[in-house]
Amino acid sequence: MRPLPDAVVDALHAAGLLAVAGALAWATGRPLVFPSLGPSAYLIAAGSDRPSGRALLGGHAVGVLAGLAAYHGLADGAAITGALTAGELAGARLAVSGVVSVGLTTFGMALTETRHAPACATTLIVSLGLLPSVADAAVIVVGVVTLWLASRATDLASRAPLTEADAERAER
């Protein structure tokens, strides 16, 4: 049997990681799959600079906390769910909240040595009012932890010793 091309393996790996969070989202009705989880899955599965668990979990945690602080401090009650009216105060508050959250996230990740670029998308999801509550923040954290656990499970499975039959098939 010919081995699958790396691109196919990477695509299946990334999709499989997100499928775990997707199944939990479907079962619970909670948004456990959100935009910044995709880039994290990609980096785990196909990135040449695979994030450590510390960077993955810590970066998103910093992003969530920074997003909550910026949103509740600057834009509480507003949300970008469609087009905003030009010149409206709510739009300005949201814009400032987003800018501040990315700055805080970048600073926090540098201080904690948890740099993970997708966490800057997480902070925007929170600070722009898409998932702005503490309950939403907990769901985001559960989604990230689920992704990390799925990645650990695939790591362990890929290191499992081959049976003699598997080894013989691999040699052919």
C-alpha cells in the first residue's frame, strides 16, 4: 500500500482534531468550534512550528482574559454581528476594545512565554462581543482543551508500537 501524501495526512489530522470539538459542540449545543480553533488545529497538524501545549493553552487563555477585560471595560453591551452604522459610538467602542485586546494579548503572551498567534483571533472573538460572557469564555477554554487533548491522543496513537503484521505491511 502506498503511503498517503503529507498534504492528505495533514488535512485529515487537522480535520480530525476539529471533529472532536465539533462532535462535542453538536452534543452540547455550545460553540466549541470557533474561528481561532482552525488555525490552532492547522499548526498542530501541519505547521512546521507546532505549538507546545503551554503555548496553545496559555496563549488562548491570555487571549480570553484580555478579550474579557477589553470588552467589559470598553464595549460592554455592544457586538459586531453585522454592519455597524458609520460614526456610531458603539462601533468606536468595539474598535477600541479590539485594538486594546490584541495589545494586551500580545503583551500577556510575551510575559508568560505563551506566544500563539491564533490567540489574537480568540481575543477578538471575545472583545468584539461575539462570545463576551464568562460562560462563553469557559466554552472557548473547553474547546481549546478539547483540541489539545485530541492532539495528545493522536500523538500517543502515532507512537504506539507496531504489531508484527503492521511492521510487515509497512515494509512492503
